[in-house]
Amino acid sequence: MLKRKKKSFGKRGLGVKDLVALSGAHTLGFSHCSSSSARLHNFSTAHFSDPSIESEFAMNLKKKCPIHNKDRNAGEFLDSTSSTFDNEY
């Protein structure tokens, strides 16, 4: 998998240092519902939700981000260990 990512980054003029920085950035952070709602609700005529999102993760996001979400601060941390800088993302 790492070889494939390195190759993909290389096609975009990015190196291993860029890969590490961008991947590591996902270990800390928060995503607001507005960032994912289009993929969770009414994604396409064939799929209500984006089928590329892991189903359990999508289900949890839908609970936090309902269709008519009124909470502008609602969302989800980007990984399960969001308070720790690690490689668990």
C-alpha cells in the first residue's frame, strides 16, 4: 500500500516528506458535518450514502450529522485517538 501511495504522490510532484506530513495531519483534527453531508445524504440516485465510506463509520456520522443539522459545530474527529499524535488514522 505504501508503494502505491508513494507512486500516487509522485505523479503529483510530491515526495515521501509530503506524504508523511499530509497523512500525519489526519491524526489531529476535526471535520464539521458540512464537509461530509453531501456524501452521507442523497449521494446519488443509486446510493443514499457514498458506498466508498465504511458502513459503520457512515452510520456514526449520520447520527452526529442528521439531514437537517442545525448545529454548526457538529462533526467528528478525524481518528479514534484524536488527542494523541500517532499513526492510528
